[in-house]
Amino acid sequence: MNMVHYPNLIGEMAIRKISKKSVAECIGVCDKALLNKLKGKTQFTWPEVKTICHTFFPGLEPDYLFATADELKNQVAQANV
């Protein structure tokens, strides 16, 4: 099962038509390494987060873009209490 680990990041990339390949090139990793990061198998480094935000999403906060699916699910659950 391919779980989306960073739904906000994936969604914002889709809205802006930003390819995974362009993000991978921007942070200096291969496509497979980026996919591992997007799936949560490996972590993004803070410099990678800053580069992605600065290059592709200058108006969005890292906390929003890199919120995990679990964090978002917990926020929804807490809001419904």
C-alpha cells in the first residue's frame, strides 16, 4: 500500500504542477530517494525542507507543507472532540 506521508506537500505540488523530478533535482537527490522521502521511509533534512519551501512554495510554512498524514488525522480528531 502506498500511503501518502506528506499529503499537503503532494497536494500543493499537484496544484502547482511541480514534478517530483524537479524537486529531486532541486535538493540534489535521485528520483528514488525523493520517493522514499515522500513515503516517509527516509526523512527530509532541514536544508532540504528549506530549499523546497524557498524554491517552490515561498508563501507556505514548512509546518503546513511537511505535516504528516498522522499529524493531520490527529488534528481532525482533536477538532471533533
